[in-house]
Amino acid sequence: QYTDIIKWTPNEYIVPGPNQTHRMGYMAEGSQMAVYVNGFLLGEFEDDSYLEGKFGVSIAASDTPGFTVTITDAEYWELPQ
């Protein structure tokens, strides 16, 4: 089951259209979480119902036929204690 933690909202740091490249970042430490794009903070939230689990990327386009996305690199780091 998927849950939207932060609802989709247009942002000046996300350039729409074809042939765009964006670097996404997600930080989770305890109940604190943050979402970044291209080095800019998009949103932060606190939710103690997600103290463990999995993460991933979900991509969809309801209005763009032939929409494709390529993920070229994915990395994961443990935060220092």
C-alpha cells in the first residue's frame, strides 16, 4: 500500500517538460523526514508511524501519453549515530 506523505505541488525548482534532469533526495531520521530536489528543500514533516520500512520511487503521469523516466543512479546512506 502506498501513502502520499507530501502531496504533489508545483515548485520552482522542478522544471517541467521533456529532457529535464533532476536530482532527488530523501532524509529520514527517526520521525523527522525531508524531501529535496536539485539541492533545495521541498518539504519537511514529522510522523512517528513510519519508524521503519522501505523506500522507493513512484512515478506516474496521468496527463502525458508516452511519459518515461530514467533513473541512472540510486544510493543509500546510514546516518552517523
